[in-house]
Amino acid sequence: MIEALKTRIKQLESEIKVVSGDEAVCKDLLEDLERHVEELEARGGKVPASALALVRPDGDSEIEDQFDNMPI
């Protein structure tokens, strides 16, 4: 299952590059890619950095946001 997810992620990345001019299609593909990335993470697989850059372009900001309200 993990290999199938990785394969689908690569396919989606390629499709996104091809249709980058059509925003509606690109948005749908990005949503699909994000679902697959989340599934791969949930199953313990390593997500390709190129896919993470597409679905989480701001990098580690989600993790950093968790620490914003922590007392010092």
C-alpha cells in the first residue's frame, strides 16, 4: 500500500506540473495530492520532499505554530 501511495503521489506531481496554467484543475490535483500525502504519513511512509513542498509550501510553520502559546 505504501508503494502504491508513493507511485500515485509521483503521478500527481507530474500532472500538476503539466496543468499548472489551469487553476481549477490544479487545485483539484493539489487536494488529491494532499489526501495521498496525509495517507502516506498516517501509514508511516516517507513523503517525498517535492510533494511536501507542493502541499505545505510554508514548510514547518504548522509545527512552529504549536509553540507560539507555550510559556517560557
